[in-house]
Amino acid sequence: MAAFVLGLVQFAAPKGTLPHRTLGWLWAGLMYTVAISGFFIHEIRLWGPWSPIHFLTLPTLILVPVALWQARKHRARSHGFHMLGVFVGGLVLTGALAFLPGRIMAEVLLGG
């Protein structure tokens, strides 16, 4: 949830400022934490211990460093495009899948 809220703040806040860079590094760390922790969830097993959510994790692990590199090279448009992709794919899409009926998150937050 922290990564989602912080991502929204980052998209709304002024770009290129010290707070944007500082919160951006925090957000990147949170995204890596979310992505890596996803590899330890094996509730849906379509291919051995893996599920489609695990394959959505891989782009996050690749695109976060790419986006950070783009920012370091002052390629703001590419950086923003990659970060938006990580936000939508890594948080919005996978988050929506986590709330499907029968999943742990649906049971915990929605009661079933």
C-alpha cells in the first residue's frame, strides 16, 4: 500500500526536485521489496510453484533499474514512461489480481 500511495504522490508532485529524487529512490526500493516478496507467494500453482503473477514480477525487476538509469541520463520522458509502466503493471494490475475471490488479500480486506 505504501508503494501505491507513494507512487501516486510521485506522479502528482513536481519532477526533478530533491524530494522527487529522494522519494523516487524510496519508491524503487519498495517496488523491489514488493516484487521479490511476490516470489515467496505460491497460492496459485499453474506451472509448478509459479503463477502468472510471478511473470508480472519480472518486468518490475528489469524496468526499475532501466527507469533509474534513464533518470540518471536525464531522459525524463523515457524515465516517466518506464515508471508509469512499473506502477500500472507492478502495482495496479497485480494488486487487482490479488483481490480476486478466494485470494488471501480478498479474504483479509474484504472478508471473503
